[in-house]
Amino acid sequence: MIHAYAAKTIGAALEQFEYDPGVLKDQEVEINVEYCGLCHSDLSMLKNDWGISRYPFVPGHEVVGTIASVGDRVTTLKVGQRVGLGWSSHSCMHCEYCMSGDHNLCLTLEQTIIGRYGGFADKVRAHEEWVIPLPEAVDPAKVGPLFCGGVTVFNPIVQFDVKPTDRVGVIGIGGLGHIALRFLKAWGCDVTAFSTNPNKESEARELGANHFINSRDAKAIESVTNSFDLILSTVNADLDWAIYINALRPKGRLHFVGVVPNPIQAYAFPLIAGQKSISGSPTGSPITIAKMLDFAARHGIEPVTETFDFSQVNEAIAHLEAGKARYRIVLKH
């Protein structure tokens, strides 16, 4: 039996829950969970904001632990190895996207907490291709959030061939944005943080920002017109996107990794005249996650975390829901 924490109905408090996972499939592994991040996506799924949740619902898709057992055909992992598991748990491995290294775009991709029980438990299962060994240099108590929030902001750097000479803006200095600042600084970029909270300037600079702009100050944003090769939006709020499009250089890109609530409004002419782009991306493939972990280990990059015991899971959820998390929450056994 696997012992977990589950919500029985929409938005309910998590309570202890047991389930029988059945026989381990031949290409699956079972992970002894040591730590698991609490992500805003867990909160969205708990409330069924996306209309796809099933109950009982076990959150948790930023898992760190050790391999407890492996299926008969598993060849890449071994018992006792410390690993991580993120948003995705399985992809078909034979479609055009998987075969080209874009496993995260697989049309039959299975998510860790959609249609299955997640990592708020003592054990969790996944197919071997999405279970990534941890470099020795990373701290297992802190690395969990990189498996979702981290790769979400790292993936565009790789996908769009961001160069060390590029000027990059990051909108929002929260759970995603603070990790983006650290990655982009280590990448060598000139980095500007956009935040509605001017009190975050000193912290944003410590995290890696070379410049800081109060995004409530329209004149301040206008002052950086024609400045950025890439602007990465990590927020879940509607903004005046036209002023950010104007802040892009020709061939610049406004890229979304935060889920804004309403349609993105933009005039075509500035996009056409400057050959600019608006785009979005999900998390990342297994190889991108592995590259991110190696890069984080090489540069000593880790998320800023707060730690709660699993027995405090409902307090941790309330802390996140109240907007008090600084900046990612990790649960530990």
C-alpha cells in the first residue's frame, strides 16, 4: 500500500489516504519520496480550475527521492539511486515529438498528477524515461522545484537559443521569476526584472537582475522601448502587453510561461513591422531537465525555498494560497 495525502472533493483539505498501486509495470520505477515541492499548479488542480481533476486527488509533481524498485525492463536506473520526477510521468517514445527529443510535446503525454496519484505520498511511480538522476552537487532538500518551475523557465533559454549577449526581461519575481533571474544571470545575459513591488528591487538584484523596473510605472517601461531580445512573462495576471511588445527589439520575442487568465490582446502591426513574436511553452523534455540540473549544479543555482513537514501539508497550502511563499515550498518526510 502507498500512504498519501489526498483531497476527497474539490478544494477540500488534504487527509491521509491509502491506495494499492498494483503490480509495478515492466518499464516503471517506484520512488521512495524524501521531498516534494508544492507548486501553484497543485493548487489549481486541487480546486479543479482547469476542469480536469479527479478525486481523490493526490498532488505533488516536484518529487525527490530514491529508487525503491524497478520494473523488469528498466535499464537506466537502479535501486537506491537518488532521482527527481516532475510534471510528466510518461510519453509514448515513438511519435515524431518523442523521436525528435520533444517528449514534453507528446500528444499522449501523461502528467504526474492528472489521472494518477502524485508525490504527496511515501512512494510514487513513473516510467523510467521521466525519472532523472540527480547530480551529486545539488541539494536534494531544495532541488525539487526545479523539476517544474525550474525547467519551465530554463526550457525557453534552450529552445530559442538565447545568447549570453542577449538582453532579457523577466516579468514577475515569484516562484518562476526568481529562478529565471538566476539562470539568465549565469547564462551571461543582461537581465532586467519587472515587478509591481518596488520593495523587491534589492532582492531581484541579488538574484541576478542587472536592472529593475517598477511595472506599474508606464513611463519606466516606455524608457526601455526597443531594448530586449526576449521578455519572459512568469505572471498569472493580465497586463498591458502592448508596452512589452514595444520594449522588444526587432525579432524580439514575448514568451509566456505563466498562465494569464484572459486572451492576450496585441495589435498585428508592431509584430509585423518588427518581425516580433508572441509564444509560450510547457515544462521540458527529459534531456532538457538533465541539462538544467547539470547547469544548476555547475553554477550553484537553487530555488529559494521554505520547508514544511508533510504533516503540515494543509498549512503549507494555505501559506501558498495567501501569497506568502518565498519563493517555493518544499514538503519533507
